[in-house]
Amino acid sequence: MRNATAPRPVTVAQSPAKLDAGFLEDVLDGLGLAEKTLPAKYFYDERGSKLFDEICELDEYYPTRTETALLADHAGDIAAQVGPGITLLELGSGSSTKVRLLLDRLDHPKAYIPVDISREHLQVSAARLAADYPGLKVTPIFADYVQGFPVSVEGGADRTLAFFPGSTIGNFHPVEAQSFLARLARRLGAGSRLLIGVDLKKPKERLEAAYNDAAGVTAAFNLNLLERINRELDGTFDLDGFTHLAFYNDDVGRIEMHLKSVRDQKVLVAGVPFRFEEGETIHTEDSYKYSADEFRKLAHVAGWSADATWTDDARLFSIHLLNSRG
Ligand code: AVI
């Protein structure tokens, strides 16, 4: 199936909404709260995306390599369960390594529709994929898949497989995760499938190490958000005035990432002043962890029945194949 030819040009369809129109508004709103917060989706500018790619390669960050190994081991089984002529819809097309493992085993997949908020990344990876899989129709969509996206899937719901890897679902609050999955179940229709990667609960030490790597890449990824605000929103954050903080919050089952102010200070964003006390934090990300059972229950309430779950021997990560009840 693979064929290392030159990239084939692909047209990127764009969602009508301008994607980053809300950055300034979201930052001003978040920093104006009693418990300051910034939305994690703004991590992923060009440098943030590169830093995230580096995180995925770190020894301490087990999710990427564990999920990839699970897909490599079980792609044949997944392909057998979903059958021939599938349209594969990828939500947030990261590195294409994982999707290729599926495409290599699926029986005559009909189309591949990656949906992503990074237009450049989408264009480049879709073009490469189209070149490597000549029989496959590749139609990328530039959109924020959380907000919804225009997609018409030929072949009917039961020929549709959505793929949502990386445990990105963990970055949603469980209530939002449930409503997002419910919207997706209705949107794709009864009989459609969802293959989703979910990071498992495990001892705190292992989890905390994954978000506090020795090389400081996760710290740089977190701090890059302030650099981005300085650059794009005329911010005056002193990057030495904040430190990276990540810990597992056992009560709610999530890793929390924060940026902690090392002193009392005042920062301007687009001319608007914000005061920080020493030790005060900006909450920048949550990464919820689920047992396989907890996740299946959440998915069930959202309209998805579990067809299969795969986990590695060390029970670090899970992949679920779900079936929409519409
Ligand atoms: C994208 N997401 C699933 C990552 C996670 O593990 O929650 C983002 C991340 N943040 C710090 N390291 C990785």
C-alpha cells in the first residue's frame, strides 16, 4: 500500500469560524478570574506544537509510545471488527504515525478525513499521506473539531470510523468529555465507530514524572503560553517570573498544570493590568485519567457502547473501540 512518491496536492476545506478570533478574549477572561486560568488549546502555536512533539519522545512520557505499540499490535483486530470500505475521520491529526498503522491494516479504506486546527500541519501531513496511499481519497478539514465541523461521510454511518488518539479526551472536563462524545455519537449516527485512546489511572509517581520531565521540555511547553501572549497579545510577562508546576490531584483523578508566580508582580496584556501574588498560579491544563471501566461508563452515558478495549501489560494506556447508538 505504501508508495514513497512526492506529496500529492490536497485541498483543505475551512470551517467558517475564524479559529483564533477568541484568543485575546479568552486570555482576558481567564486572567480576570479569582483563580486565574488559561485554555490549554492555546499551547499549540508553531513552537508549542514542536515542543509537544518533543514531549511525545521523552522517556518519562509513556502515553505516545504505549498507544502506538497497542495500535501496532491490534490494528489487524480493529480492521477485522470494522470491516471493508471505511471512511476514517481523524480528530486532531497529530503525527501521522498512528493513523498509518490503521491504514496499513484496514481493508480498502475509502477515504481519510483529518480535522485539525493547524492549517499548515494539516496540509503537509495530508499531502504526504495522499502520496503514500494512492487509492485513498484524502480530504482534510481545517476546523476546531470541538466546535463542530462540516463533514458528509459517504457510505453511511456503519462505514465510518472516527479516530481520536493521544488521550486528548483527558484534556476535557468529564462533563465536557461526555457532551462532546454525545454530540459526536449523534453527528456520526447509529452504527458508526469511534477508536479512542485514553490514559489510565496509575500510581501518582509515574503520572507526575510524565509531566515533570528531567529535561524541562514540559516546563518549556507550559511557559511558551506566556511567550505566545507576549508576542501575539502585547503581553509583558517576565518568563523568569513564573515556574512550571504539575501534580496529580487524586480527588478528581487529573494531572493539573499551572504556572506559578515567583513574586508579587503586575503584568499587562493588551494594556489590561493583572496582579499576581507570590505563589499564585495560572491553571493552564487538566489531564484526566480514567480506569477502563470509568471510561466505558462515561462513553455509555454519551451514547457509545464498547465493542472492545485493549490495554498494555503494564496497564499504562487503553484504546477503546466504541459503537454509536445514535
Ligand atoms: C495532548 N494531551 C493529551 C497531553 C496530555 O498528556 O494531557 C498534553 C500534555 N501536556 C503536558 N504534557 C502533555
